[in-house]
Amino acid sequence: MRTASLRLADVSVVLAVLAAGLIASASAHARPRRAHGSSTPAAVESIGGVRMGMSSPEVDALLGRPSSRSNRHEESAGGSTARAYWKGHDTLVGFCAPSSAVQLRVCAMVVGSASPLKTSKGIGIGSSRQAVRTTYAALPGAKERRDDIVVDGVAPLVFGLGERGVDVIYWGRDFGP
């Protein structure tokens, strides 16, 4: 059974996954790019107005002051990460950069089951499987599985599905089941 919001333990696990996988690809997320003629949602998507590649102050302007924010962490393999959590939005945002000399940018996002945020296409927590299917499943790289719908791209978008529809959204290159 899933809880109503992200628990601290859940946040810690997600952050560990983010830190391990996103550092290697941080440079690919420094600025979002849309391939010529690309229709992948990662290139044009946003959740609650937040887009890949935004700076922390830009995200704060949209979501307000976060409930918690980590310090910048320098990884031994190179690159930097940080994270911020907005309790009122039940949303965790991961920031990364290819080096300590570069400003951190959004590279991942987890939208928890109590979040009011929606994608730019209107899908959010509680949206039905059919709504996600209609909106995203026909896009290139989309895969529907038993417990989720994954839309591949520069930054994959994963809609976790439960009995009542979407119950979590993962967005970022190394997210997924």
C-alpha cells in the first residue's frame, strides 16, 4: 500500500539513485536540447512549470521556498549534485552539474502522491491510465507496462500507476523502475 506522500526514507532512496546515475550524465542535462523535428516530451515537457535545465532560483520562483535543501555535493567521479524538497507540492527536485565550476541545473524530479503539480499536458497525480495512454503512449519511445508508462527521451518520464491512476511521476535521465 502506498502512502499519501513521500516519506523521508523514500526521499533518501531516490536521492541515492539520483546521485549514482545522474552525475555521469550531468553534462547532457546542463541545457535541455530539442533535436530537430523531435517530438519527445522531455525536450518540451514541464511539470508545474519546472523544466529540465532550470536553475534553483528559477524553480524557487515557480514553487516557492523549498521545505529543505541539501548542500552542493561534489562527487568523486566528477560533477556536483544537490536536491530540494517542497512539502506543499510533495516534490523532490534534483540538481546537477558536470563540474563544481558550473551552476547546478534541474536534472531530475519526483512528484509524490500528494502533489497538485501537473505536466504541461495536464497529467498529474490521480490521472487515469487511459488519460496517460491517450496523452503520452503514442509518442516515440513510449512503453506501457503493468505498473507504469515510460516515455523515453533525453530525460525519461515515468508515470507510476496504482489502483487509482497515477500515484508517482519520475522525471530524469536515470529514473525508472
